[in-house]
Amino acid sequence: MSGTSADEIRKHVKVYVMVFVALMVLTLATVGVSYLELAIPLAILVALVVATIKGSLVARYFMHLVGEKKAVYWSLMLTAVFFCVLMFLPLFAMLDHTGQ
């Protein structure tokens, strides 16, 4: 066994239970919003916001990324760079008139 005490285990279990409750509340909110007569763009926006919050809760606590700030920031920066490259590739292809 590792050197964790009972208090540390209780603390972690409390956090996991709170995250679970938050996920259940957000799931109920998603179901509740689905019964509302919202415009399609607003419904999509609400669904994406709730899904983003739920996904971040799962990633941060159940995947233990809450303590990996440096690695998360590096991967986020790398993702942003690749996103920009992929967004500008079609632009560069359209501007390339050497084959004509």
C-alpha cells in the first residue's frame, strides 16, 4: 500500500462524489433543456456548453488532469498551432496559382 492516510482517501472520495453529483445535475439539465422549445442555434449552444462542462469535469478529476497543468498547457498550445496550420493550408492552396 502507498502512504495515503484515511483522511486523504476520504477527501478524494468526497471530490469524486461531488463531481458525480455535478455530472448527474448537468445530465438532468440536458434532458430538461431538450424539452424546451428553443431555437435550433440556441439549443445547440446550450448542449455544447453543458457537454464542455461535463467533459472538462471528467477530464480534470476522473482522468487526473487537474494536477497536470504544465502538460495540459503544452498540449493545448500545440493543438492551437496545428489548428492554425490546418486552417491556413486551404488558403495557401487557393492562393497558389503556379499550376495555371
